Amino acid sequence: MPDVFTADDARHWALLTRAALAARRTEIDELNVFPVPDGDTGTNLYLTLDGAIDEVVATHDARGVLGTADLVEECRTLRRAVLLAARGNSGVIMSQVVGGLCDVVVEREAATLDTALLTECLERGAAKARASVAHPQEGTILSVADAAAAAARRACDAGGSMAEVSAAAVEGATDALAHTPEQLPALARAGVVDAGGAGCVLLLEALHRVVTGGWTAADEGLLAAGAGTDPASWHSARGTATPRPDPPDDEDDPSPDGPAFEVMYLLADTTTERVRDLTAALDRLGDSLLVVGGPDLWNVHVHVDDAGAAVEAGLEAGRPERIRITHLPSQVASRAEVVPLGVVAGAAGPGVASLLEEAGAVALEFGPGRRASASQLLEAARRTGASAVVVLPADPDGLMAAEVAAEAAAADGLEVHVVPARATVQAIAALAVLDPDRSVPANVVAMTEAAVATRHGAVTVATKEALTWAGVCHPGDVLGIVDGDVAFLGSDLATSARDVLDRLLSSGGELVTLVTGADADPLLVERLADELGRTRPELEVVVLDGGQPVYPLLIGVE
């Protein structure tokens, strides 16, 4: 494999990072305690990159170069797009990390990156992010990005390959992330690492995956299903959810009586001198100040008590656009508020639907050729009658529709969270940990952790000849499915079911869930459960009548 990074690699890196941020969004939100514990860092990072990618796609589609633009054009477009899309303190800083990477490519007119240029990109991204912050604070994404760049530089200078350099960057960032609580008392008290730093680690992990393996379409699904960094390592101790911390009381931390508003806007029709004056004026008004971009467009972010004064300062400097003002105390308070949580879940069969409805969910049946659409999911979310709703797609094809439904719901004032349950047994596991006494964010995190911790498998019988990951199957062959892929071909359902179970249990397990299909032989499941009782007495086995077509048996291991 050539030791170069191409335009295709850059596109794949962006998509893979977006998938990782989507999968870990709520978990990163729960880490968010600095500078304000408003619980939106993961959401802002995801929306920043998602909006930037959408802008790049639209721009390149209009130019007729979608998917074929060279590396310089991709980076030039992305640099501006991520500036326009940046949301919140974390999103603006991440836009500068990405912008610094792009600067190197554009300045060098690099058709590809070698190891030395990739290292320079990481260094420039870290430096640009640090330079964007009026008063840099250690123990944040800045420390993590710096450590990644320094580790990459050491590996590069030692003659490392691109894979070794990217691995060093991930290792350096991960180590720095683990030490952030030692640098920020607010993190130490809450027992978490820095939220923005966690997002930076995901960015670098996606880079390493592209560099080492050659990205495939399945990789985005793997990250959405929970591959990569274990989010439990982001907390000082494992648990189903991280409680929101008390307001900071250390003199080094933001005061609970700190600025009341977050003000953001884009600034056009200005000059460098006016931007310099604006920066000084906003620095006197508040904190968490970021003024980035240029020369024709700037992104402004600040926390202030007088939101009007911050906007007026922008009017004096140029033409503010997309003005967004958030009342921070209300946002912080809403994180701890316990409100009724509605649930919409995909159901592979009538038995599964009944089970979900008994647990209080609105069930949407699906099957081959009839997937739930975004509009159906949105309508189901409204039928819950709740102001906050969790969607459990229970199907990989339903994840995208669920994300679209969540975006549409936000426009209607309905809060919808998508838990990446890609299989029926993952949806059941997620629903089992729903606690009405927990806040919405805490429930979303707990349900996400339960879903991604559940390995899933199935057996089915081929009805036609087809090419699978395990080879060519023929009508009548038994397909053993593990975590969504055909792992092997067999000739007997019972034997194949045992093989699937063995593979799922190879990394351990405590609870086995067996969901029987419409055409399942009752003796198949009975004998399988009995065998588990004899050979694995430490396991708890639950048998459910799912009634799903096509798959005689669905299997989950938690």
C-alpha cells in the first residue's frame, strides 16, 4: 500500500469521523462540564462536521466535482464550510483544528500527503486551535491536540510510516485525554475527561482507521455500532450513566454566577483592524472568547452577561449574520430536569412489537422490503405524547431514517435522540435500562451503552444463490450471522445456531437472549437453552417469542 494520503482518503476520513461523533454524541455531551456544564459538546461537534460535510457536498455537486475533487479543492471547500457550520465553543475550536490541516494542503498545493506533510498538518491544526482561544486553558481539547501533534512528530522524525505516525497521534491524544482531570479541577470533581478532547480522539482514531485499513462502507456502521474508544474509559469509574456535576466551586473554575448568555454570529464586511478591536471589546465583556476565520468571513463566539452589547460590538465591526443567543443557566438546568421520556422502537415481528408496547414504547413493525421511513418515525415520536423521545431503530437501515426524523423533529420543537440499536436484541437491551427517575441525557447514555454492549447474531436459510462474506450460498444453505455479517455457511439450523452463540460468547457474556421467529421449531430453542444451562450454568438465558419472518432465531449476548 503506498504510504500516501489521497483525496479519497480525506473524504473517507470526514465521513468516518462524522459517524463516530454521531455514535458518541450523547456520551460526549455527558462529559461536558467545562467551561459551562451545559451538556452540548458532543452535539455541537457532530453538527459542526455534519453541516460542513453537507456544505461541501452541495458545493461540489453544483460544480460537477462531487467525489472527484482533488485534495486541494476538498480542503479549500472544507476549510470554509467548517467555519460556517461551527457551533458552540467546542465546534469553533474543532473547526480550527480542521482548518489548520486544510491550510497546509492548500498552501502547499499538495495532491497527496506523505508522512511528513501529514505530521505538519496535525501540528498546524493544533497550533491554529490554540491561537484561536483568547485565554487558552490546559486540560482541554487544546492539550489533547498538542499531544497528538507532538507524538506524531516524534514518530515521523524516527522514520515511522504513515500508519505508525497516525497510531502515535492516537496514543498521544488518548494519554493526554486521560490526564485532563489532573489539569482541570471541574473534570476531577465530576470524574470525567474533557469532552472536546474526547471528540478530538475520535477524529484521530478515524484517521488511523483510514490510513491502516483502507476505509470501507462497513466501517461507518462499525463505528456507529460502538467500535473504537470505549466510552467507559472517559469516566473515572464504570457506570450506566454519569451524574451531572454540581456547579464548579473552585477558584480556578468558572463561577456559577458567570456569564448568562452564549452569543455566536458570523461577521462579514469587515477588516482585520476592526476584528482586532472587536476581539478586545468582547474580551472585556465576557469569557470563552473565540474570533476565528478571515479575511472576508469570521466566526465569533463569546459568553457574556450583556448579549445585546456583544451583538452591538459586532455591528460596529461589520455585518453580523446567523446570530444565535443561548441562555446558559436554562440550558444547564434542563440537563438535570427529569421529564417523561417517550420511546419509539422498531419491531421485527408481532411478538417483538407486543413486548415493546408492554414496556411503554410505540412499536413500528418492519421487515424485508418494508423499512420504517423518516416520516413514519416522526409521526410515531409525536404519538408518544412526550416532549423528549428516544428512537431505537433495531435495524441498520433504519438508523439514517431515524437521524433524519430527529432533525425534522427539532424544527418542530420536539427533542428526539437516536440510540444506535442496530438489531432487535440491542433495542430490547436498551429499553430494559430505561429509568423514569433519570434525566433524559442520563437515560440516553445508559440506553446507548446497553445497546452497543450487546453483541447480536441470527440464523436464516438462503432462498437463492448469492455472494456473501463467507462465500457463495445456495438455496437451503443456513447462514450464520454475527454482528450483522454472514460469518459462515452451514447445513443445519441447530448446529449453526450453536456456532453463532459460541462466536458471540467468545469474548464473554452474562445474559443470552433468544428471540424465536414465526417459523422456528420450538425444539430448536428448547434444546439450545437446555444445552446452555448444562454447559454454561453461569449464564442467564431469556427466551422471547418474536414472531419475526425470515430469521428463525435472533440471538443477543450482553
